[in-house]
Amino acid sequence: MQYTFAERIKNVKPSAIREILKAVAQNPEIISFATGSPSTESIPVDEIHEISEHIFRTMAIPSLQYSITEGYPPLRDKIKERLKDVFNIGQDFDEVIITTGGQQGLEMTPKIFCNPGDTVLMENPTFVSGINAFKSLEANVVGIEMDNEGIDLEKLENTLKTHSNVKLLYLIPTFQNPSGSTMSYSRRKNVYSLCHKYNVIILEDNPYGELRFRGENIPPIKAIDTEGIVIYNGSFSKILSAGMRIGFICAPSQIIQRLVIAKQVADCHTNVFFQIVTEQFLSHYDVDAHVEKIRNIYRERCDLMLKVMNTSFDKSVSYKRPDGGLFLWCTLPQEADSMQLAKLAVTHNVAFVPGCCFMVDDTKPCASFRLNYSTPSREDITCGISQLGQAIDEYLKKENRR
Amino acid sequence: MQYTFAERIKNVKPSAIREILKAVAQNPEIISFATGSPSTESIPVDEIHEISEHIFRTMAIPSLQYSITEGYPPLRDKIKERLKDVFNIGQDFDEVIITTGGQQGLEMTPKIFCNPGDTVLMENPTFVSGINAFKSLEANVVGIEMDNEGIDLEKLENTLKTHSNVKLLYLIPTFQNPSGSTMSYSRRKNVYSLCHKYNVIILEDNPYGELRFRGENIPPIKAIDTEGIVIYNGSFSKILSAGMRIGFICAPSQIIQRLVIAKQVADCHTNVFFQIVTEQFLSHYDVDAHVEKIRNIYRERCDLMLKVMNTSFDKSVSYKRPDGGLFLWCTLPQEADSMQLAKLAVTHNVAFVPGCCFMVDDTKPCASFRLNYSTPSREDITCGISQLGQAIDEYLKKENRR
């Protein structure tokens, strides 16, 4: 049979990262800086095991039976508490819903806000599965460039002026994926004012927010949200376990009510057992010490990567030292195409994700690329970055000959 | 701020069942026949505990780390095997994807097939969260009545003739929710031929398919799908655990490829730990014996309920003896409104779901209602059904006085 698929799904291509990861999976020789996975050392396996034992002993049936769509109430309470403690987030009008990983929030939010053709603005580059989630709900996605302080204010306001039906602004203000950069506090306030002025909801995605390993904390935009225009999308994937798929949204309760309806039809509710695991971890373990341990690992890996890059990369390659998160963003000289470098790098047994993959328009060549330092070992960082340096040299030589 | 939500979500009302369940939750005196939950005895807690121990000992990290969207490969293989063994399902062109519970299949299928305004046909009454999933993707939902053998063939063909853009036919052929009825084999074949003729995809939902406790097995429609027009939606919620949210879809690989894209943006992948739990259960335990145990529980509960109904219900109330599944469908005399009875029943400390909740047009009164026999204890069935009998008497007396 010839299948005729919906337009909304025709616009979404499988992520190029997936294809690169498949190539990596087929060749164990390749050192990969291409994933977005947390370090395996960041997963508190023994604690999760201990908690699981406790659940099987004391509340096995409720952990394995149907539950409510909003999520396990004690977990929702714990999240509200922690959001208040860590980020000073949470107004009286705010409520929390548990999601099946941070990704679910990126699909449900446009689902409840965007009619087909409505516009969603976002940083360019940004998280690919964010772009694809918006596209899959027939939103018109518009990317806005960033400068040193974050999303460009002037370009943002121009776009808000010229587009009549902008519903959402999607932002990853802290340790952005893929750029690794963090929006300044003054920029956050200005972006908030602008969105308030133009009646646009901000979807603030903060999966890496707790992973600062140097510099001063900057409050999330949600912390200044007195007007109820910010939807805060959180996740336990980077501090507890990504495989368990536990995320959450904190937003005004009117919005949460609609998200509950969207979630009811999406997957009924999130895995109950791991909702309880997460609640127990937050209640009975030293989360701050655990997060501190992850930060130390990432600081060390990031600094090692920067050190090897400094000696191995051609001086024409630029990059910024990240203050946290999982990613380092590198830029080749103008006119370069990092996709070509990625293909060459695979022959040097190194993989990374070229910048075009993170662009709203992914058809144009892009000189930048993303390196992940959370997954590879110290040895792989040393060895792989030096191999990548050689690939860069070869690429630049070829390009100059043309 | 005044929020403006998308049209698609405005059309979806929170399920009335939820509201009834909330009332039940607030009054422990109420005996509830309103849920759709499996019996707690149906959950193999000790086995799941044992498997979890094994996972923590031998593959903790992969069970808690990111994984692939398609699902844990050994689980997909086991499901293909079991579908073949139990139902003779699976052509060369078919593939399997793991979903976050059966519900996810009901949202992703219209998402990849239906443009806004495209039509989805379904049995009337049917599963509420199915109806809502299709509505939430802007499909035009059309309900088709059933007769003793299942969905009405003539009405189905008339609708196929008069609607130009019918994309999907949603069916629960076996132990349907809410009617408890099972489509005959000849009707299945005729429905299949009709859909093939009109180029309509069948979404066959089979969450209760293994729960037959009397009568002869009837093959699923997917078992006769030589043309690749049937999407089979399965779930482990009724034979293993509902809280773990593990379901699957078996469909032609071209369709699975699109579902992978839809799932990537929906929740990245399903909880890995419980995918492994499910695989291990299928591989190393006696699933058939476990299913047989559940069947025996449900047969006994169903027969007890029928027995008490026989002595407690007014003779004007009709019902059919189910051959499996979780539900009994009762019908009051014509012109009666089961919603009124539901409200009266709560004052008699009994709850059930009135039939209108399962109708595509839920605004009209409905004489039928659904009783669940999988959750309540023997004592609650005896006591609750007799209380419901009294509520019915009171309701009928009132109605006759009018």
C-alpha cells in the first residue's frame, strides 16, 4: 500500500545526530564527542538500587499500578520545594506537572498553544529535538541569532514586530545546547520585558541549570516571572538518570490544566516507579553533594578538553570556555563547512555533530560544531581531540588549496 | 495574563471518568466499578522485583542511561516472537516500536496520518482517551454504531462512501472498552476488505486480547493483514504492570519509521529499565501461566458480578455475558439517562461510568453504563452491585412517576 502521511510529520526529518551516532555504534574505533548523554559516573546507581529495594518492600503495588496524570503528588511537592531552594522559582499561581523526560514538555507546550502556522521563536542554533517538536505541531519556526550575552534583543524585537502570531519564545538560557553559552542576567530581564510587552509565552528549557562548574549563578528567567508568562521545563536526566525519563514543568496552573489534558492523551501518566525513586532521592539523599560531584567531573573533563584543543587545534579555530553544562562550541574560519570536517573526522576515528544540525534552516553550511565532554573518558578526550586536530589540519589544507 | 490556547486542545475536555474517580477518591465509603485498572493480583510483583535485582547487578548503567527511540532491541524481538506465537501476527514487512504505554500509540498514529480535518472512524461507544487523542490532533471523529457482531458494516461503508478523507478506522475488536463485546471473525474479515477497498488504515487496539476467560479465540485483524494496512497497538498494562507504561506498535516498517520520528519529539524513548524488565519477564518466566492466573481471577469476578446482578437488578436492565476483558456493559430501558443514575448511585455509595462518557458525541443522554469487575474485591462486588440494584430501583420508580 502507498501510505499518505500527514504534512506535519513530512516536515520533520530524522535528526542527523542519530545518523552520526549510528555510524559510531558500528565502529568501536571511533571516539565520539557527538552525544548529549550525561557521564555514566553521574548516575547514582547504588542509591537508586537502595531506593528501589525500599519501594518493592513498602509500596510495590502503587508503584506498578495506574496513577494520576499530574504525577506522584509527593514528587510534585518536592520539586516545588527544590525549585524554590535552588532557583527561587515559584509564585502562588504556579503548579507542577511531571513529564516523561524534558522532551515531553517541548512537544506538549506548542501542542496546547500553537495553531498550525503560528510562530515559535528560538535561539539559532538550538536543541534539534526542540526544533523538530515545534515543526511536528505545524508551528512556523523562526531562529534568532545570538551575541555574547544571548539571544539578540534587536533582532528579537524586530521579529516580534513583524510577525503577528508569535505564541512562544523557546530559550535554553543556561549552558545552551549546542553553544554552551549562558544568557546574561540583564539580557534575561530585557527578553522577559519584551515578551511581556508582546504577549508571548517564554518556554525556558533548563536541563543543564544545576551543572555550573565555575562563575556566578544567574537566576533562571522563571525566577523573575511575576506575570505568569514563563513555562519552566526541567529534567532529572542530567543529575539522576536519563533512561528513567522523569522531567517536569512548572507553570501557571491555568497552563498546567491544559498540559494535563495533553498528557492524558499523550501517555496517560509517567512511569510511577521512577517518579517515586526521584521523590525518595530528593527527600532522603544529599542531592547537593551529588550534583557537586557531577560538576567536578565535568569541570575536569571540560578543562582537559580545552587544554588538548589549545595544543592540537589550528589557531584559526575559535571557541569559548563554558561555565557549565555538557558542550563546547567551536568555530572554523568563515566559509568553512563543519559537515565536511565531520565526514573527514570519521576517517580519523573521531565523531562530533556539525553546527548545521542545530540550525532552524539546516540546509546551509555552518562553520561551527559541537563537542561533548561529559561522555568520553580522559583518555578518549586526550586521544580524540588530538586526532580531531589532525583532521582539522587536513581539512584546512584542502580548503586552502581550492 | 490571558492565555490563548490552540484550537486543538480546546476541543478536548477532561475525561468525565477522571471527575468520577476524584469523587470516589474523596469518599472511601464508595464502592467503585468505575476504573479501568487491572486487578492488583494481576501484577507479578515478586518476579518484577527479582528481575530488577538482576538488572541492578548486571546492567545498571545501560538501564538508566539514554537509549534509542525504537526501543530496547531484545524486547522488540521478544514481542515479535510472542505476537507470532499467540496471535500469528507479523509479516515480513512488519516492524515493532516500543511505546510509553498503549495510550502513546493512540496519539502518535493520528499525528503521522491525519491532517487537520481528516476523518477518523471508530466504534461508538469507544475508549474515551482514544477519542480525545484523535480530537487533540484536529481529526474529525465519526462514531459508528455496533450490532451483535461488532461495528455495523453497512453504516461503515456508507460513511466511507460519503467522507472523502477518511484516514483511520480505530477499533478495539476484542473485549471492547466499554462494551465488553468482541467482533466476530467474519465481521473482522469484512471490515478488513472494506478498509482495503477504501484505502483506510485500521488502528487495531488490543490491550485486553490475552484476557479471554471463555469461548474460542478469534484472531486479531492484524493476523489477516497481508496488505500492510493494519497498525496493531499492544500493551503490557493488563498482563504485567500499568504503572510501568510499556506498550508497543506492530506495523509495516514504513509506518514505524514515521512513528520513530513522532516518538523522538514526543519523549525521546520509553523508560529503559522497565523495557528490560518486560524483556526479561517474557524471556525467563512462564508468561502463559501468569496470564492464565489473571484469566481465572477475572472469570470468577465477572461471574460473581453477573450472579449478583441477576438477583439485584430490575429485569428491565439488560446486559451481555463477556468472554474476557475487564468490563460489563449494562443498558437501562430506553429513554433512561445513566448519568442521572450515576449521580443517584453515588448517594448509595456506588460509582460507575455512564455510557455518554464513551460516546463520540457525549452531550446526549445514554441508557447504557459500564461496570468494571477487575478491580473490586469479591465482597465489594457482592455489596456494591446490590447497592446499585437499589439505586436502579429508586431511579426507575422516579422515572415512572414522571
